[in-house]
Amino acid sequence: MKFGRYLKMNMDPNIPPTSYLSYDALKSIIKRLTAKQLAPTHNTSSREVSLTMPPPTNRLGAPITDLKGGMDDITQEAFFTAIDDELKKIEEYTKGRVGAIRRGLKSVRTAMQEGGLVSGVKEQVDGIGADFLSLEKYVNLNFTGFHKILKKHDKNLPNPCLSFYVARMHQQGWVRGDYSDIVVGLSALYGEIRGDGEAKEKDESKQAFMRSTTKYWVNTADISEVKYAVLQHLPVFLQKTASGETDSQLTNSVYLDNSSLELYHGRLDKTPGAIAVRLRWYGNGDPETIFVERKTHRDAWTGEVSVKERFIIKEDEVESIMNGTYDIEAERAKLVAAGKSEKDVKEWYELASEITQAINTKLLVPTMRTQYMRTAFQIPFDATVRVSLDTNLCMISERGYDLEGGKRWHRDPSQPIKNTEIARFPHAVLEVKLEVKEGSTVPQWVTDLQNSGMLYEVHKFSKFIHGCSTLLPEDVQSVPYWVDDSSIRESIVASGSSHILTDASESGGGAEFGSRAGAGPGANQIYPHLLPHGTSEDNASGKAIEARTSAQVIVGDPGKRVGATYQNPGMSYGADDGYDSEGGEGPASCWQGTCCAGYQETSAPTSIQKVEPKLFFANERTFLHWLHMGVVVSGVASGILAFSKKGSFGEWYGIMLLPISLGFVSYALHTLYWRSERIKLRVPGRWDNPMGPTILAAVLVVVFTLNFFIELYKVVQVDVGRGII
């Protein structure tokens, strides 16, 4: 679909069409300028002009004219002026809508303070949330339009401007504006509607729970919608800043490991008892309070659960932790003097001793830092559902500088970082932690969110593992399966780690992606369906798009605006009038971060169609059953032919059964590959083929019926000859 049509189809009916990007008008300017540039008309190396020289001519020697044949005085300056006007128009409209949304929130809040919870309040809040999501769609649609038209300009005309204007857009308020106060306001209103009162701690020590943690990738364009879907049921954990309250907080974690990356490989291999040690702090500026944390992996099948433990120290105590001089006994005495219980003191002492011992015996040093903005959702003292959303995620290598004997344990933020020392992750990471009582079910809204099409489940995803595999490729012996996902390949290549990716000739990624020298086929080359967005090969082929239809999925109440139509944005529209091939470039996203702009999708989210190994085994068993039926029919046909007289009906009957047996075998083979492809691409919809069995069964019925009536006719003829009938 051409983008001009795509833009018109996706316009919000509540927004005037004139408020959108004038895409057709800008495209018309490009066409007129292209018509004037049939041959080069300017010498770019010349620094001289003449005010009396005639205008340039085309290859026929005639003055360059427009499409209608008349002299056209339009210049590229007209295009740049039009772009500037469009940017100003979009920014003014966005600011106006944001102001109206904020006034609406204030009005509802004032009404609730004066009159309490009155009827119709929830509908008003729902409407404000829908307006905000509608505005974000408007911003993303126009942002994509600017990308497309600027790319079209650069392809057909000299003086490229895409990079300049994209950088300029990222500095404008309609793209970079901070609208977290709207999320905070919506969360507060929904909290009052739910009746969230003063939280009280519950005594659940004697109750049994089913605990689970699942991680998902979220595309940038879906971040606000996911936030809105969650805050309707869980309050946002507010963060206080100098400018007020916000919904997210900067989080830094420095992971420790040794030169052989022992902890990395243990966590990657999921070795029982594998640990991860990190130093974490929150907020901007220099760290003051440090959380020393240890995560220990336990296999769930053993009945144990993985645990995370931590204790708090001051920043000036990190050096003693790192070089083994931390005075644990003195700190324990302080805890006892502070009135801590004997159990708490004992647990703290054991944890501090074990962590400091691990740091010194394993020679752990700062290795990898993760940095992101975290938004947390949870009802206080209620661990039934806890949700965290990490945006603007990046991994930074903590190697290559002098640690000064443990005095320096993270990079100096004032020093520049090389591209090979930082990896910017193109998705947000959503983590859903459930703690459901035995016999209870998961809240329906959680299930609806998981099936919304906005979440891509990534089993056991780890920021630490991803950072080490991407930024320390020469030191790792193996890499996680998700590095071959098509949506993150560009970010890995940008970090200079293309050689950890699947071989280009097998992945379709091009020579720039390199290969794993000397390595055999990896799991992702054999089972690419495990990747959230598929492999690069799937991405280029477009098979998923040809096989998949859009699936409408709703979060929560079907009557609400909150929902998403799953489709592949990379294939939703194509070239415009031959001026821009554009390949598979998808809509760019801008709000809540810019890292995801232009990334593609080719497979349905894993939360829509879950792929398990038993699906492939079931497909193979079905193939064998159909094959068995074909062999049986073929055997029957061969037996009939062997014992039938030549020229008899039995011979013809056996010959009729042979192509039917061949049809069974052909159908079985076709269905095996067809269903395997749909499982691999996680195509939403039915994975069975009701027509094939019906046709084959109908053919058998016809043949059996024909045989029955012919044999019946023979019996009747014999009885007539005997005079019985």
C-alpha cells in the first residue's frame, strides 16, 4: 500500500485532515523538482555565478520546464520551506491537544475532590486516556510521514536533507516532549476510582503461592498503550524529581564478573546455583546509596525458586567491598545496636559475607553496566501482580579504564564512550511478576494484555547477558538465542559485534553481518521460530505477511478504545508512484524514545501464538498418520491388482485406488511443510486444513459407493439368471 493512501486510511476522524502532514502536496513539489532535474544543471564545484546567463537547458537543448511544459520557477527552497511549515503545524496542534488533555485531567480531579466519585467519572477518564493514545498515533503517523517524504526527496534530488531534519525533529517538543505527568494523572484518577485506600501489609506467610516471572519486548510505538492498559489496574509507583512527580526513574546497575566471564556463562547456561552480582543505584547524578545485590538461579523443576537478595551500603564503602576490606563485624554491631532482630542480622551477615567472599575469590571486577528508565506498577503490599517497564535501555562496557584499586567502579560520565562500548537496545522491556494463590487464576486483564499483540515474549531475557555478548564478543564462548532476532540486528552491528550474528549467507542479512567462524549451525538457524520477530531471512522474504491477516485484539473491555490491530508495519505500505521503492521500511516511532524507529516485524508476537516443541512433534505425528493411510490404500490397491483377472472390474478398481493413495501421500507431505511454516511464523489463526481431508474422504466415498453398486448389480444379475428374482 502506498503511504499516501495509508496515511488517509489511518487518519483519526476526530482530527481535521488539514492538521495532518500534507504528504501529497510535498510529493507534488518533489515531482516538479524531479522534472527539472532530467540532467545535471549545476556544477557543484563552481563558486561563481552570472546574473545574465540564460537558464539551463535539458538534453534537447530546450529550457527545463515542468510537467505541463511551461517555465517552472520552483526551487528546493520551496520544499524546505514547506517542510518547515509542516513541522510548525504539527507541533502547534500537538501542543494544543496536550494542553486540552491536561486541562481535562485537572477538571476531573477538581470535580472528584469537590463531589467525590460521581457517575460518569470513569467514562470521562477513559475518554481522556483514549484521547492521549489517539494523539500519540497522530504524532507517530506524521513522524513516519516526514521520514518517508524526506527519504523520497533524497532519492530523487540533490542536496540530501533526511539526516538534518530527523535530528531537528528529535529536538522539537512534539517529539521529545515529556508527557509523563499525564500518565501520573491518569494513574491517580484510576486509583481513586478503584478505591485504593491506605495500604496495609498482609500476613501471607502461611499461604502457598504459584510464582512466575515473564519478560517481554515492547515496540516503542506501543509503550504508551501498554502503560495505559496497566495503570487502569495497578497504580504507578511515583518518582519525585526537582520538577515534580514523574512515572519513571533512572536506574543503573554495574554487573561484576572476572576475565573469563564465569558469571556470564553460568547465567547463560542456567547452571544450578549460578549467581549474578551487581551494584545498583537510582536517580540522576552521582550515586549515594548503593544496593549490593545477588541473584541466584534455581531450576524450577527441583521445587526451588530463583532468589534475589541485597543489602545497602554508602558509595564510599564500595571500594572496601571491591578490595576485600569491608568490615562486616563492625556493620553487624551497628545493626544490633539499631535494634534489628537476630534473624535479620544473621541473614544480613551471611549475605554480606558470601558476596564479599565471591568478589575476592572469583576476582570479580566491574564488567557491564545497564542503564534505563524504569516505570513500576504495583499495589502497595500486594504482590499478586507486579509490572515494570524499562525504556531507553542501553548497555555500557565497564572495561578499559583504570579501576584504581577498587576506588573507581563505574565509568566517568564526563568521558566520551566509543560506539563499540555502548549498545542501545531498540525495544522497551516489560517484566510481569505473578504471585497467585494456589487454586486461583491469573487476573483477566493480565491475560488480555499478554494476548494483546503488543508484547513479544522473550524467554529468560537478561540485560546483563545481552550486554556482555554484544560488547565483549571476543571474551564470550556462546551467545544467547535472541541475538539473531531481526529487530535487534542493526543495534548489534552498530556496536561492532556483527560477527556474533548468524552467517550472512544463511540469515539473509548481507555480508556486513559477518559469521561465526568455525561454528556449526546454531539453534536459531534450525529453530528460527523461537525468535520474537523471526530471523533476518524471514524478515526479507515477507512470507509472514503473505500468510498472515491482521488480528484484532482488545485489552480489557471490548467496548473501550484501548486495543491494537496486529499487522506488520514494515509491509503495510510500499512505493509511491515509482519514486520511492522504500523496501520494507516500516513506520517510525518517536514518543517515549527513538531507538525503535524503522525496525520491522515479520512474526506474530509470541504472546499471540505460543510455540512449543510439542507442536512440531504433533505435526510430524499427523504426517505419519496420513502417510500410513496412503500406504494402506496403496497396499489394498496392489493386492486387488495382483488377484484380479485382466480386463475385469477388479483391475480397474485397483487402478482407481492407486492415485487416491498417491493423493494421501502428497497431501500429507504438503500439509507437513505448510503447517511447519505457519508454526514457524506464528501466524495468528487456524493451523488446520479442513478442506483437504474433506476432499480425500469424498473421493473415497465415491469410489466405495461405485464399487458397492457395481457389486450389487452383479449379485442382482446372478439372482435374475437363477430365477430367484
